[in-house]
Amino acid sequence: MFTAQNLISICITSILTAGLYAVMSYGLAIIYGVMKVINLSNAGFLMLGAFMTLVYSQAWHLDPIAGAFLNMPIFFVVGWIVYVSLVRRVRQALPIASLLMLFGLWLVLQNVALAVWGSEDQSIITRYTYKALAFFDYRIAVTRLVVFAVALAVMAILHVVLNHTYVGKALRATVQDPQAALLAGIDTERISALAFGIGTAFAGFAGGLMTLQFSFTPDFGASFQLKSFTIIVLGGLENLAGVTIGAAILAFAESFAVLFMRASLQNVVAYALLVIALIVMPGGVASMFGRRS
Amino acid sequence: MRIRGLARAAVGALVVPVLLVALVTPGRPAAMPEIKIGTVLPLTGAFGSSGGYFKQGYTMAIDDVNKAGGLQVGGQKYHVTLIILDDGSDGTRSRSLVEKLVTDQHVGFLLGGYDTSLVEAQEVVPDQYKIPYVEGGGAASGIFKRGYKYIFGTLATIYNLGKITMEFLTTQIAAGHLPKPLTIAVVWENTDHGKDYVDAVTDAAVQHPDLFRIVLNQSFQLNGSDFSPLLQQVKASNAVAFLSDAHLPDFITMHRQYLQAGLYHQFVSYGARGPDQKGRQALGPGADYLIAGLWWTPALKDPASQLFAERYTREYKAVPDWFQALSFETARALLAGISNAGALDGPKVRDALAHLTLRSMLPGGEIKFGSDGQIKAPYVIVQTTPGNTVRIVWPAHLPETRAVTLPMPRP
Amino acid sequence: MTAVRLSPASAAAPALGVVLALVPLFAPHNITVLNLGFFTFLYVAQGLAWNILGGFAGYVSFGYAAFFGLGAYTTALLWLHGWAPVLTFPLAGLCAAAFSLVVGVPTLRLIGPYFSIATIGVGEAMRILMLNLDNITGGASGLNLPTVVPSKGWFYLAALVVAAVAYVTAVWVRGSRFGLGLAALRMDPDAAETLGVRTALFKNVAHVISAFLVGVCGGLFAMYFQYLHPDNVFSFTESISLVLIALIGGIGTIWGPILGAAVFFAVQDYLQTSYPTFHLLVYGVLLIVILLFEPRGLAGLAARIAGRRRVPAPIAVTPAAPGTVAPPSTPGGAS
């Protein structure tokens, strides 16, 4: 069980999984970073992203990757609308209000999907679903590689946007210090709507990508929701780049934990890390405890 | 005045359609008494597709009886009404709905739900109200170890599924198709179902240490989404045979990830999974050459099985799995019990069921319940073959049994 | 400790309780009514209990199923060892309360939303752990409990008693200095602290009290259901039911959870036979609508109709009328 080959194999899968986890969590991180709102409907949009990709695949035989990219503008618009109509109105209240409202939205999304598509397990099979690449002694599923590559590409684009465009810099400024950003002439309301749109777009995109690896039902997304939150907490809540670190930590922890315990306890790793990280977290934790750092 | 006119119009608007509907609907002949049978199935939720199949089987059997003029009980013919409720695959709701059926809808008899965990939640109710309960969806032996008198099951225990899988392996080792000792990696869903299975596998390994060596024994969470860490361990264990006890959604997810990870074993069995239509659609050629132990298969050539398979294909335009056949036979068993009792009295029907011997298309040819209420019936083992076909490979004495292809061909 | 003021609302509850208690006398064989009553009262009790932490103190927990489940399994295991089930209820409550202390001390230090997320993690982790602790809980096989139980009428009355206890507790908490302290720390924890309110202690006491009550409910449920499985009693659905009941009914009020539980079960019962999960859609929509327009839920709606205006809800989104206490305009803590 602890042979070098096995351990290296686990490392490879962990890295690939981390890529997917990072993309999945970015939406949550952006929304949280800009407006300190915990978007519990992220799971719902993840699930809808998967189902929309299914629709494209069934109607136009569109590859899931193309479907995932197609989701981006659509979900951006949806996110913008959700922000303007729902979230903006509760932002002045205690943060728990926005959390609960988005939770309500998650319930609605889940049950609408249930009504439309039923509760059957869905999956998308492509020409390359069962193909694997041989890499020395290791076999890597093509779908995992593709998901990882696409995730990397998108994050690189995001990095460029955040650092080299006005919108990106305005976003980062708002994350760092909303009051100062306001003083600097940035329309923070517009930025917030933008952030929510981007966050939702990412959720839809990730949902589409995940159809390559998982089958899904309207309940899809619930366990990933908690994992996403674990990831952004681990990575440092204010830190967009930290998402990749958090994703890597979780992916490695999950894969290696199975060596030491029952596989049926796999998800407890994420939950335990979440709770421990929330309580013990270094860095951004000061803001969570109600005091300015 | 206008209000009265409106009210009259409203009443008319309601009454007229109702009258029309009542005239047009082919109801049962007036004054034919009815028997109400209730069932709570998972029509949505994790077990939704299987629950749907059970609904088909139950409905087919009850329609048969009604079309033949009703069920003969004592000197009277009765129209049979089936009331189906959906528990959404939730245990608490399942039990509440069964109780509702008894207390609100006053059903006289119950047909069971699908899946061990839901049946175990439901089975508390029948004895309390002395309502006979016949199920074909829960196979774990734990269901029948609680001392209930009104519970009957047409599914042979999962322990036997594991046992005959190991017996089949013994014959294959003896025939030289598989190495000796055979290294086995066994994974099982963390439920009563899985526990039955792994108990049988480990028992066989303990009894025949020269034949079997278990190199991996791991449980996994029901309805999981990512089995890669588990499959990683399976790979690292370097076993020759891979045994897994899983329900349909987990089977599809796990085997897809198995294939993607490039795993290969000479013998692969997912318990009772493999020929399921949904699985074959999702996995394509990846689902070929799997070994499955089944309570029934359309590959059985006896007239009753063939008749059922053809009829199902005609009505539903698909190939039946064991779900539909078992639910059909389960309903038939209950109806036979009621008929044999000659009365609609719960305890009398219960006794009739306890002594029932019913000819059936299930392997073994008959339905007969043991003293704990569970059927004693054999399994057949099949191997899935290319082109969405199956071939029966065990027991040897069946005329339709063919040779098995082992070791599995490499992809 | 201020006396509990006797207003029409608080006199109505005991009267209602007496009326409800007489129902089994008049309809001893109407199992439907008795079952519905049992579940409604059980959830009224849990809703009132949850509200002590969630409404009064403002800490919304999504993980109360852990307490319900622990209470249920405590009763179950003791019962299997020969205890009379009724005697196990206080222990069920104590077990849940002890666990709430273990979990609460570290997590209650987090503010609002982070506490909520942490509770989701704890709740789900407990469920999976219980599924795997075969030697103690029977794991995924579930626990089969003795089949000799009292009548449905008995369960109806027992649940009513538990609901009454929860009601009295909630009323007492709200009218006491302890309750005042909870309200203070909900509105502004730092100010409360400087005023001498021992926020950490108060939060944890509230958590313990409500967990105790929910644990007792779990024990009663185990006795009724006679079969326990972690997926039934530790489920996320159980946890969110409590949140929904309190929110829809009116968070932070006394009658809120009562109304909420009644509506919750009425809707679920009505929809259950046709669409088993449709009621969650209804609740999701209700939740959004309530948060946008009437954060005090149904109780607030009723109060508004009756023409009364009081302190705004803990999660009000509209500014308060002049002369009343306004909620903080920035999220408590960091901006």
C-alpha cells in the first residue's frame, strides 16, 4: 500500500483533482472577497451548470468543454440579475440575512431542477470519456487531464484580468478595502454586481467541466459546496491566489487519508478541515472574529 | 342576484365536468367491492429509477387480475386498487407514508418498497396494524431477523449472493481459468446490504484459505461521487479479482472511474449489477464481461420468463431487469395469499402467505417463504456480453447455461 | 429577573395547550390526527429550542440534527440495555447538551455566517461518523428497537408535554436578564461585552439549553420510530427543517416557531402524497420572500395585521421606524 509507485500515483491524482477543486471554488472566493457574502447558492449553480451542459449535449451534441464555456456568459447574466434583485437588498442587514437568502435560492434551484429533469442520475459520455494516457507506469484518464488543463488556462486568464485590466484592479481594490475603493472613485455597487456575475459564471463553468468526471442529479453540489468553502478558508479568505493552495491541501488530504482510514469516511476529511480551519485559521481569521486586524 | 348567478355558474362549471368524467371513465362494474393495496416506493431521489421499475411490475400484476374480472376471494370477486406513494428515497418519510396508507387510506395489504434501508424503516408498521406486507426490494437478512410476523420477502438474501459468487469462483479456479490462491479485493457499500455481501466473501475465504486470499476489504459511502481514492487502493492491492457490492448509481460511477483509471482484473463482479439497462447505456462496452448474481434475468428460457420479458418489451419498449420481474412476482404472491386465505382478514392472509407455494418464473420455479419470512430461492449467475446481451453461466444444470469467458478480455 | 408579563398572547398558549390535550379523549382512534399532532408538537418543541440560540442570540445553526440524533441514539442504546425509555429522556438531553458544549465553545467564537457554515460541517461529519461507528450505533444497519410501545395517544400527549416544556423555557428565557443579555449580544456583541454581559458564557448556555431540549425530542422520536438509522436522524434535512420552521414562523419570537411548525407540517402533509420534495421549493420561495419583505415571518405578519409595531427583527433589512432600536447598519464586525 505504501509503495513508491502507489504514492506517486496518489500525488498525480491529487494534483489533477486540485485543479478541478480550484475552479469550483473560485466563484465562491470572488463573491466572498468582494462583498463578504457567503454564496450558498453556489452549489445550485454548479448543478445547473452541469444540467445546462447536458441540455447542450443532448440538443446540439456539444462537447461538455464547449458547453462549460457557453455557460459562462449565460450564468454571468443570471448572477448579475440575482445580485441586483435579491442580494443587494439584504446587504445592509446582518450578513446572516444574505446567507439565508442564498440558501433559500439554493433550495429553489434544487427543486426546480428536480421538477424539470427528475432525480435520475445523468451523465455525459464523450468519445474520450474512457480513454487514458500512459505516462511511464501510470495511466491518467484523459478527462482528468483535460479538466486540469482547462482549469489552469482559465485561472491564468483570470490572473491576467485581475492584474492587468481596470476592472480586475478595481475588483482587487474592493476586496482589499471597500471604503478606500469607494474614495478612489470605484463604483463599488457595480463591482459587486460584476463580482457576483463572475462568481456565478465560474460556478456554471465548473459545473460543466465536472460533467466530464462525475454523474449528477439535482442534489449534486451539496458536498462540493462544503468542500469549496473548506478550500477558501484554508487558502485564506481574502486571498484569491490562496484558492489554489486550499484546493491542493484538500485534494491531497482526501487522497492520502484513505490510506489510513475507511473510504466511507472520506468526506469527513473535508468537514473536519473546514471546522478546524475556521477555528484555528491563521491570517484572515481576525476579520471573522469581529475585530479589525 | 348577480352573486347567485355566479354561484350557480360555478357549481355548474364544477359539476358538469365531474359528471362527464364519471360517465366516460371505464369504472369497475358497479357494486363490485374493492381491495385496497398500498405501496410506498422511491419514485424520486437516489433510488428513483429502480423505484420506477417496481411501480411497473406491481402495476402489471394488478392490471392482470383486474382484467381477468377481479380477484377471487372466498365466493366473491374483488376489484384491486393499488395506491402508490412516493417517499423520495427518504426513510422517515417512507415509514410515515406507510402508516398514512393504513390509517388514512385504510389499505388492507401492503407491497414493499425498494432497497433494504427503506424497507427496514417501513417494516415496523405492518405488525402494529396486522397488515400483511410482501416486499421484493430488500434482500438483507437483517430485515427478517426482527421477529416480525407480517413481513414476507421474495428476494433471496444478499449473503447467499456473496456465497454463490464465491462458489462460482471455486468452480472457475478448479477449471483452471483463475489462479490459485485467488487474491481478491472486495469493496462494499456501507449498508446492511453490503455487510451481508462482505460477510459471505470473508466467510468463504476463512473456510478455504487455500483458494482465496483477501488483499483489500474496504467499505464506501452509499451514493458517493468520487471513488478515485478507493480505486487507487484497489489498484495498489494488485488483486486478481475485484468484487464490489453496489447499487445502481454507485456502480455506474465506480465502474466509470475504474475504467478511466485504467484498472483491470481477471474477474470483476458488482454483486447484482451489470446487466442493468441504465448501466449498459452509461458504460457502453465497459460493462461487458462483468459477472453478476441475479434474482432473475431475461436470458432465462423457461416459458414464464420469456412471456414476461416479451410482454414487458411490448408495453414499455425496453428490456426488463430483475426489478420488474421481482416486483411482478411479489404482487402475484400477495394476491395469491389473499385468494388462498379466502378472506380479507389480515391474520388469515398472513397465515396463507406463510404456507404459500406459488409457481413462479424465479429461478427455482416457486415462491415459498421460510419461517423468518424470507424466500429460499437460488440465484443465477450471468455474464454480460457485447451487444447488450447476457449469458447465464451458472448453475450448470440449467439448459441455457453457457461457458463463461474468463479471464476477462483486456480492453 | 423580570416577571413574565401576562398578555393575551401568553395566556392563549396554555389555553391552546389544554384544548389540544383533550383531543385524544375525543378521538382516541383517529391515528392520523394523533400522528400529525405528535410530529407537529415535536417540531414545535425543536423550533422553540432552536430559536433560543438562533433567534434570541442570533446564531443560526444548520447542525441541530447532531443533537437530535445523539438524543435518539442515547435513548435507543439505553432502551436496548433494559432501561425504561421514558427514564432515558433526561440522559438523551444531557448527552446532546454535553456535545453542544464541546462543539459550541470553539465555534461560538466565530461570528454569524462562519458559525453557520461550521455547523453544517459538524452536522454532516456527525452523520458520516455515526454511519461508520458500527460497534456503538450499528452503523449503516441501523438499530432495531423493542416493539412494545405505548399507544399513539400516549405519544401525542408526551410530545405535547415536551412542547409545553420548550414553550415555558423559551418564555422564561426571553423574559429574564439572561434573555436580555442574549438580545444585547445579538445586536452588538462588543457593546454588550463592555456593558458587562458575559457574551461567551451566555451564548454557550443558550446553546446547551436548546441542545438539551432537542436531545429530549430525539429520544422521544426514537421511542416512536422504533428503528434508527443515521441517515434519518442525523440528516441535513432535519437540520434545515428547524431553520425553516423558525424563519418562516418568525425568528426571535415565541409564537414564530409554533406557527412555523404548524405551517411546515400542514404544507408537508398536504404535498407529501403527491410531491415528496415539492415542499422544499415552497419553503425556499417563502424564505426569500420573508427575508425581503417580512423578516419576522408569519408571526410578524400577524402582528402587523393586528396593528402592533415593535422592535425590528434580528435580521431586518429595512431601517427601523423612528423611536425604535435600529439594527446595525454594517455587518457586525469586519466590513
